[in-house]
Amino acid sequence: AGTVGRSVGARDMVSRYALALILVAVLGARATEATLPGAGAASDADKIRSEFSRRLQMAREGEPAREVDDYHYVFSADCKPYMEWQSVALYYSWVTAGAPGRFTRLLSCDEPNYPYVNSVPTHVTPLYTNIDPKDPYSAYNLPGSMMHWTQHNRTDRKWIIKLDADMIVRKPLSVTDGLEAEEGLVAAGIYGYLHGVDNEMAPMFVPADVVPRLAKVGGWEIFWASDLVKAAPLWFEYTKRVRQDPRAWWPFKGTGDVYITKESPRPWISEMYGYVFGTAMAGLRHNVEPSAQLYAGMAPWDQDSFDPFLIHYGLRIDIGDWNWDKHFELQGTAHRDKLNCALPYYPFPMVPKKHWPGSHHGTLFQPGQEEARRVEIVMELMLALNKGIRAWRHVHCGEPWPEGLSSKGLEHIVGEVRDDHAEHRAKGDGHEFERRRQIPREKSEAEMAHLEHVQAATKTKAGETQDSARVKESKPAPVVGGRRAGGGFKGRNVKDGMANMWLYFSFGWGLVLTVMARYLFCPPSAGKARRKGRSRRHEIPNRYYTS
């Protein structure tokens, strides 16, 4: 009896110790969170860093904790009908793509009764176009609105994704899906024509020790939220410096801006340099991802550009005898205000059927299918533009959803789902496209220049010589699911990773000790077979269970 009692006591002691380890695991994770810089303060940066606590709360409430929920998409616009349809199309593409998180338009506007102020989720900022009375420059609105938003209405999300208005979201952007970023490191697209990064222009604006952090980037970025808070004022300040410094004006050609003239001497891309110089002065580096977006009308060049996250429609698109440019929508009066319920909607032109590929080619890159995919991406863009405006007018104007237009991704708004490619696949008349595919297509100068920059950046990411401002790889990263695979905690907060490691370690040892207590101190009785599920109570004297 004494031996049995000691066994029971030892078992209970180890079991209690194991349970204590499990409790310490949870408390240790919370303590790790509490030791983050500035814990207990009410700043937005601290709220961002309380990710682990937020996920525990979501788990307790039965909600799935997803990494893709931690993104806040923002973009800048002003109050003109031309920007309004772009804003609506971008917003509904974000909805259609199923991108979680938050979405905010930064609207620089001085019209007190602007009718579309709430057409999409919006933060209103002052209009910065005329801060220099001698030089109205609408691009001031981008860094100015970013600075205003970070100072007056910050986010509760870990990451901020900055987009341009003339983009379409195809799928949610994520630092765990090949777009590597972390605190101090910004994932961004490539703007290869920013020659001032590499020539005598850079020392005009930044110290020599900052030059190695410069990168030819722009278009879209993924920021650690507190990094954007730190960089936005410098982005705005250096935009003003570049725009207002005569050393960067015509006849200086080092900016890479081919449109400057004696009559219009200031570079339009001053804001892009303001971003590059400002973020470098804020101590940020960039991971250049050249294939995350595809300019509509360009042919893809690798797997990532074959299935891009974003479509950018900033250039003229030509497919056979069909063409379209966003600036066409400024022509005439009927096309301008596409959200006015009192006016009929003039849809964006779709690619004629004679130019359609014969079958849907999917998203897997295959040599020889570049031209087919180029046409498919343009078809997808024009469909997304029309779907976005139609969805807005369906909600705000009460217009019925057009027969034959796909509602895929907007079921909660429109209802019935239609297949985007049903008619395309049923038609099956690819002979004309196959004939055209064999005819070499002459690429535009802009497309050729972009491809050269992309090829240079791709070689750099594969490990060729480059300065320390770029993220180097000893060899090309493996392609997983169409994106370069990230690893470890590179794209995550290191302290979150430590908290998770502590949790797994303590919880695991608690389970191990529980099993050890069960089998070491209470072994099955020798020579007595046990039935499955049978209680051990018969093996211990009743005096241990009675008073």
C-alpha cells in the first residue's frame, strides 16, 4: 500500500508539474509580448506589436487567425471623376480578390460638397497640389496624404500596402507569399528609369552614407506599419526638395525623365525620387520584386509575372487593331463621370472576340504562351473595370446587373455567379489567335525598357553583384505555388517568433512529462491483462478514495 501511495504521490507531483509547464507556456508568451518596446503605452506602434495577444483573443472567440488579415491597403487620389472610376474599380477588385484586412482611399480634396466622398472607404486630407503657388504639382498629394493619414488616422494592422489608383488587385498580397518584407525592409516594385539613384543626382540630396540604401522602386510597396509612419514626412519633404531644386531641372538629364523640356523644366517624377530619398533617409531598405505586377499589354516573362498579384494599366494597350488607354476616358463628356446615376453608363471597351485565345491557359507559365497570357490579362483587366463600376452602380443607383457579365467574387452584392471564361471556352475558335501568335509582335519602347530593367533586377536577385541596398540571394529561391518561397521568420516579427517557440517548447514538454508520469509511476499490473478503457481504480486500495 505504501509503495502504491508513493507512486500515486509521485504521479500527481509530475502531473501537476506538467500542467504548470503548460500554464507557463501561455503566460510566457504573454510575458514575451509585454516585454516588447513600449509595452503598455497607447501608441499605434504598440498596438501593431500586440499581434500575438490579438491572435489569442481571436482564437478564444472562435475566429481563425490568418496572416492575410494583417494588411491595410491604401492609395491616393484627388476629387475628379477621372480618379473616381479608378478608385471604385480598385476597391471592387480588392473585394473580388477576397483580400482581407482593411482598405482606405486617401482623398486629397478641397471641395466641401464633393458627391463621391464616400464612394469607397475614405480618409479625407487637404489638397497639396498648390503648396508651391508657382508650380501646381498634383503628385504632392501622394506623400502629403500619406503623411496626413499616418498622423491623424493610423491603422491597427501590422502591414500597410500602398498601391496606385490605376491598379487592379488579382490576389491578396502577402509577405509570406514571396514578397519578403520585415521591419526596416520594404517589399516594392521596380521603377528602372530612376537613373538618378546611380548617377550624380543622388549626392545632391542625400549624404554619401545613405546612397547605398537607395533603390529604383515604386508603384506598390509593403511597409511594416511603423516604418511608414516614420518615412511619410521625409517622403513629402524630399519630394518638395527635388521638385523645387533647379539643379534637377532641364537641361539636367540625370533624372531619367524624358518629358522635361525648356518650357516644362521640372521632372514629373520628382515624387518618385522623393520616395526613394525619403525612405532611405528614414533608414529603410528595399526588397525589389520586379514580377509582382504586370503592366497590361505587356507579355509575361516568368512564372511570377504570368500570375501577378497586380495589373497596372498606366500605359497604352495594343492588341491587333484594338487599343485602349486610361486617358481615353478623358475624351468627350459622356465617359467622364461614370458614377453619376443620372447618366447612362458607357462601359469600358472589351477585347474583340477575334483576338481571344482559343482556350483558357491557366496560371502556370509555359514557354510559347506569353502572347496568349498577355491577351488574357488585358481581357481580365477590362472585365474588372466594368465589374467594379457596375457593382457600384448596382448598389448606389439600383441598376440591375447586366445579363452575361460575370459576377464572380461579388456574390454578396450581385447574387448569381457566372463563369468568366464560359463563353471563351465554349467558343473554342483559337485558329485565328494561333495564326497571329506566330507573327512577331513589335514591342513598344516603354515595354522594352521595362523588360530590360526587370531582367537586370531578376539577375540581381539571383545573386549577381549589387550594392548592399538590395536583398541578395546566393541562388534563385524555389518556386512554390507560383511565387518565390520565403522561409523562417524573415517576413515576421522576430519577437512573435520567439513567443511561438516558447509556447511550443513548454507545451510539448508538459505533454511529455504527463505521459512519463502515466507510464513510469503507474505501470500496468504484472500478469493481469487490462481491458481497453478499464479504470485503474481497482488496482489501488479503496482507502485512497474514501474518507
